Amino acid sequence: MNRNLWLLAGAQGLFLTNNVVFITINGLVGLALAPLGWMATLPVMGYVVGGALSTPLVAHAQQRLGRQRSFLLGLAVALLSALICAAAVAAGSFWLLIAGTVVAGYYSANGQLYRFAAAELAAPAFRERAVSLVLAGGLFGAVLGPNLAVHTRTLMAAPFAGAYLALAVVALLSMLPIGLMRFPPLPVRAADAPPGRPLSQIARQPVFIVAAIGAALGYGVMNLLMAATPLAMQVCGLPFEDVALVLEWHVIGMFAPGFFTGHLIKRFGTLAVMAVGVLLNLACIAIALTGVDLHQFLIALFLLGVGWNFLFVGSTTLALQAWRPEEKDRAQAAINFGVFATMAVTSFASGALVTTQGWAWLNLGSLVPVALLGAALLWLARRQRGAQNAA
């Protein structure tokens, strides 16, 4: 871990603080302001739709401005979006709240690139652990985010307006570690230099396909269950403090394994670690189906977080095999677009399903993407085994 990686881990922690607060409160604020109950998670959906729409803009900014200035631009947008959301809550405007979360998606699309930047700041032999350890910086957000939501929700007359204002301060603080970092300079490309393979060719590689599926479905299942949890717990009569506790342990599960996931990948292989992530998702669903007491929510969401970590770090590591340096911006944008598009669908589905069908049916429905993810891992493992035997 060099100085730049420590700073990037700090930025990751503050990025996750923003994400956790958004996830903790957006569904509840949406439920209070929405014209109809099934629309409660539209602000959550707005956040990921904004991220999906922003991926090509962010990729262009990364190419033109470089990592540092593009990341700082994302933080400026985060500051603006937090102020818009605070104004929306103060005015009681549901649609302005959605607009604010859509704008915030630009920051989310930037923050999703922190893990790829980590690989560029480390020696090749250390890339897996660099990605894993920078993602572990999110552990800071796991603790700060829920507590920030709890202690600022009544800061102003309008509930949760203070939480959005606190996120504006978090955006300002995030500019410090990014401003102190030193990224590799933008490569000077000669006029006759090859532009790299087209995205269609990159995306046909088996490792890219499975990396994209792993990132998208791993994030999608996690988001489907996590976004619905505050609503499900409220329906079950559990207080907001319990909601914050469950989400805190969920995010701890997401990022605490980052201290050793890279080592596990080095020792056992990427696909093996991702397969354990699939099994942890199945364990989460099984526990969630046993009841709706606090301990069942807490254990299920913790396992969901650990499963996400294994899948996401594994997918990121797998994806690094799929492109050349001159191809990275469009390839990374394609993977992140798939993540955001899947999250947009699951954000809407989580609110609609949990408010109309209930928590149990939501969990049963999540078995479908988990099964697809397991099938994709099995397909790639068989292809790689066949290639080794042929060699």
C-alpha cells in the first residue's frame, strides 16, 4: 500500500458514506413524499439511473481530464446534488428529490472507477490486493454512513434534510484526499497509434462476459434486497435505529473482507472466490425466509454484504484480463453501465415487490439472478479447464 492507495481508500470510504446515507434514507423519504406507496424507491432508482446515464460522460471526462480532475468534477456534482435533495425535502417535493438523486448518479459513476484506479496505482503483482484493500476503505463509510443518517435526520424541521446537508460536507471533505493524490499521467498517444479493439470484440471474450455478469448481477441482487430492507423493517414495526444498525453491519460485510479477499483470490483463484460469493447469497436468502425479527435481518444482510464483496472484487480482478491499456476507458464504462442498468431495474423492483408482494416473495425472486450467476461461473470454469486440457 503506497501513499496514493491509502488516499484512494480514504476517498472510497467517503464515497461509501454518501452511498450508505442515500440507501438508508432515500426509500423512507420517498415513502413519505411519494403520491403512491409503490413509488417509494424511485429516488433510489433515480440514483442508479443517473449513474447509468453518466457512464459515457464520465468515460469521456476521464479520457480528456485524467483521473484526478475527473474525480474532482464528480465531487463537485455530489455537492450540488446533496443541496438539491435537501431543498427537495424542505419543500416537500417528490419530483425534485428524484431530480437530485439523478444528478448524484454522476458522482456514483465516478466513484465506481476508484477500484480500477487502484489497480493502476499498484505493481502488477499486487493489483488484486490493491483493488481489495481500496474497496476495504468502504468500511469507514459502513460505520459513518448509518450513524450520520441517525444523528442528522432531525437536525432541521424537515426530517432528513439535515442528512442531505451533511452529505454536502462529506463531498467537500472528499476533495482533500483526491486533491493530494498523484495519478499516472495521461499517456501521450501518437497520431498513428492503434486505438485498440472495438468494444464489440472486447465484450465477446468469455472473461469479459462473466466479469460483466458477475459485477451486474452481484450488485443487482445486493441492491434488490438492501434497498427493500428499510421498507420491510418499517412494515414489520422495527424502529429506524434498527434499520441503521442492520445497514451498518451489511456495509461492514461488504467491505471488511477487503482486507483479505485479494489474498484469497491469489491463493484459490478468482472463480473459486466468486463461487463462494454465490453460496453466501443463497445463505442470505435462506435466513431471510426464516422470519422478520431483527437478528434475521441483520445476519441475512451481513452475509449478503460478504457475498457481494467476493463477487465484486472477483469480477473486477477478472475484468482486468480483458483489455489493453488503450481500451480501458470504454471497457470499464461498459461494465459500469451494466451495473447501473441492473441496479436501476432492481431499485424499482425492490420497492414495487416489497410493498405489493412482501419480503418473502422478494427473496424468492432473487434466486433467479443468483442461479444465472452461478451458471455463468460454471460455464467459464469449464471453458478454462477445456483450454488447459487442450494445451
